[in-house]
Amino acid sequence: MTTGTRGQAGVVTQRQPKYLRIYAELRDRISSGRWPAGTALPAQRELADEFGVSIMTLRQALQLLADDGLIDARHGSGTYVAARYAYDLGHLRSFGTDLAAQGAQISTRLLAARTIVPPEQVAARLGDPAEVLALRRVQLVDGRPVIAATSYLPAALVGGLRPDELGEPAGRGLYTLLAELGLTVASADETITPVTLSEPDARDLGRPAGRPALLSHRLSFTADGTPVLDDHAVLAGDSVAITASRSPDRLEVHYTLTAG
């Protein structure tokens, strides 16, 4: 019985398109650490010869790896295993600040900033303000969009905040701007759940709708317990994993991000 099952699996594998088998093999070389981050992939002709396929078939496999955020094609230089960065969930600081400290090139695109009547659930979390400042941003790691964030702040508290300073070229962090208004974030509650990319998030992240993603919902407070920021950040599933390092007296949880 077992032998028959293995035989069937073998038949299924052999019936797979060649580019899918190549994709799986190259993905394993990356995920196993055989090809660490920053490693230059062999030339396309060399890889095509190794697998006995045409350049066109090989490129189909490479495109899947690129779609997964595992490789980075650099014009005039070649193709490389994408760099990886960790976002430590154990510290109260922004995504951008945490990755910038590790050497990642972080940039922000401000897509929209407007004052609106808050959705009912947002109003409840922020203490029922009459209006909120709604911000829509995309954060990029080394030029690749990885996070689409929608943030709500009580309008009466952040009247002096300048949203244009969040995007390029200023590129200042939201926590920093809040601190300058006397609204230093002292604590936050964060929940992370699996989702699929909605049409708006997919568009802003440059990925197909329906792809796996992670939703980080963070509610931030000042030292006196005033809620000042209701943050909804969608992280592309092809760029993010959550990992944990455990010891008897310590638990470290972080995002691992692939920056293409």
C-alpha cells in the first residue's frame, strides 16, 4: 500500500511542468541556506543546461521565485538571493525604525491623508472622537513594497501633525511626529492575523489580489492611557514570516522579511 502511494506521488511529480520542478529545487536551495542571502545565482544558461531545459522554461521558474520575493534581479549585474531582515516584535518602535537599524533601506509613500468621520469600530477604540485623520501609506524595503498601512488618529489631538513629512523626501516616522506633538507612544496592543490581499491592498503592494498576507492591528497609547493611533498594516505574505526563538527564560518573536 505504501509502495503504491509513493509510486503515485512519483508519477504526479513527473507530470509536473518542468519549470515547477525547477522552481521547487531552486526554492529548496534558498530556504535550506545552501544559497544564503546575497548569493549570486548561476548564469541563466548555466542553470538551463543543468536542468536540461530551454532558457524560456528556466525563466518561468525564476519568475515564480521573484514573485515569492526570494530572488532579486539587478539590471546589469545578475540575479541574487534576496536579503532578509528581522522585525523584533518585542520592542515598541515602528517597523521602519527597527529595520533601518539593521541597515535596510526604508522608504515611505504617502498615498492619502484626509479628515473623516471614523468608522464605528475605530471610533470605539480611539475614545469616540468626532473626526479622525486617516492616513494611507506604503512602506518599501530596499525599493520593494511590503506593507500597506491605514492609520487613524484623533483629529483633535493631532491638529499640528504634517502628513507630508511621512513620505519622501522627508521620510520621518509617525511615532516621531506624534512625540513632537507631546503624544509619545508608551504602550501598544498588537494582534496579527492571516488574511488574503484585498483589491486595494493588492494594488498598492503590486501583487495579485487574493494572495496570502498578514494583518497587524496595533492600538497605541500614551503614558496616561490615551489611545492615539489605530494602525492596520497589511504585510505581503511573500515577503513576511513570523518566527520565534525560545529559551527557558526568554521568548523573542520577530518578522523575517524578504526585501527584493
